[in-house]
Amino acid sequence: MPAYATNMRLKFPILALTLELLTIVLFAVFVEYDDGKPSSDPHDPHDPHDPHAGNHTQEGAPMDLYPMFQDVHVMIFIGFGFLMTFLKRYGFSSVGVNLLLAAFGLQWGLLMQGFWHMEDGKIKINIFKIINADFSTATVLISFGAVLGKTSPVQLLIMTILEITIFSINEHLVATVLHANDVGASMIIHAFGAYFGLAVARVLYRPGLKNGHEKEGSVYHSDMFAMIGTIFLWMFWPSFNSAIADPGFTQLTAVINTYLSLAACVLSAYAVSSLVEHKGKLDMVRIPPHAHTVGTCADMNIGPFGAMLIG
């Protein structure tokens, strides 16, 4: 048995269990259920008129957002998981590691984001908070795509801790301090996750990697499974872009804009794929949805044609 395999057998279980125990202790100290009672904190994060409040508010029954949460949850665990199966020898690992990172990331995200919006010294957990925790996890899964097949579970867990911690600081700066509109989190999640992943890839780069590897390519069935992830992301993206929008017409606007942007971006992606591919064949690797481009302004009155142009 290779030496690295023996090391992994010890390093990964020790790190994973240590992180989970640490997270449980932090939850025991800082996290409790949101009972809906007003906070004694002068800067109530649920008060839309408080300049120190969170960047988004949601009113209504505690379970009103549950359908949106489930849609986002499907994107995180199935959409991103199967999207990463395009490498021909990394299908099981991509879905499995995706599950590992997402399961830990949503716990760490609840803590890191919650620390910015504590009430009476506690993080009050509700559906809105766990949606945001899923959002923080999405940054890690986007970065995961940049180092796919090149990193161990130990390295990826460490990346998850660092990225979500930095993400929560960046989110607070962009949304709460600078008051930038980013309802679909195109800047806060997608751009951040992409550049963080590239930064990690650069740090881990070794000269011997420049020649590539025969296992880096895709085959028919790996691309087929990646398309399953693409379809799930495509179907549920309106929920992703509208989940934290203000309820009512604003949330409906975000859904419609994303819906139309998705439809337009598919035709554009197919057309460009055929244009640049040899003999005009479609390359499904280029087709994954790019409707996150409309995420920043999804809840704005940009007009249906404006959403389609962005798509």
C-alpha cells in the first residue's frame, strides 16, 4: 500500500471528526431556534429600516421559504454534484466529495454568516439563514471545479473552512457595508467562487502538471451525467436568484427575469458551441447554464427583453 494512502487513512478521519466536533461545540454555544420574538439588540437584523440590518429581509410564516430552500438544496447536492462528473475517471468521487463539502460547508456557513447578525449573543436559525448557508456552500462547490481531481479530501476540507470564512466577510462588506445589489449573488458567490478556485489552483500548481493527464478528459457517459447536473441547475435557477428577494412582486420579477434569461442563454450557448466546434457539432461541455449573469439585477425592472439580452 502506498505511503500516501496510509496517511490519508489517518489524516482525513481525524480532520473530519475534529471539525465536526468543533462545529457541534460552536452550535451548542451560539446557535438556537428562531422563535420569531423581537430582538433586544438595537440593531435588529430583521428590521428593514435599520441601516445596520442584514442585506435582505423576509416576512411571513416561518415555512414560507421552505419550497425555495428545497430548490436551492437540490441545486447544491444534485446540480453541482453531477455537473462535476465530466471527468471520465472521477464520477463517483465528484459526487461523493461534493456531498462531503456541502454537508460540512452548510454547517460552517451558518456559523460564519450568523456571527455577523447575532441577536442577544445568539445565532437564530431559520429557513432564511439555512438558504444563505447553502449559498455560502455554493462558493466552495464552484471553486471545487477548478481543482477537480487534483486535490485530496483533506485539502478540500481546509479550503472549505478558509473560503466560507472569507466569503462571509466579503458578503458582509459587499451587501451590508457597500449596499450593493446582488440578489442572485452573481458577484458574491459566483465571481468570488470562481476566482478563489483559480487562486487555489495557482497555489497548488506544480511544474510537472503542465503536461496534463490522460484521465483529465471526458467520455460519452461522463458528459451524460454532467448534463443531468446541468438540467437540475437550469430548472431550479429561478429559485436560486429569487430566494432572498423581498417577497411579493420583487420576488416574482426575479423569477421571471431568470426564467427568460435561462431560455435565451441556452440558444446562445448552442449557437456559439456550433460556431466554434469542428464541423459544427455541439459540445455539451460548453452548454451548462449561465443565468447567474442576470443574478445581480434579477429583481430589478430591467424588462423581459433586458433579461433575455443578458442571457
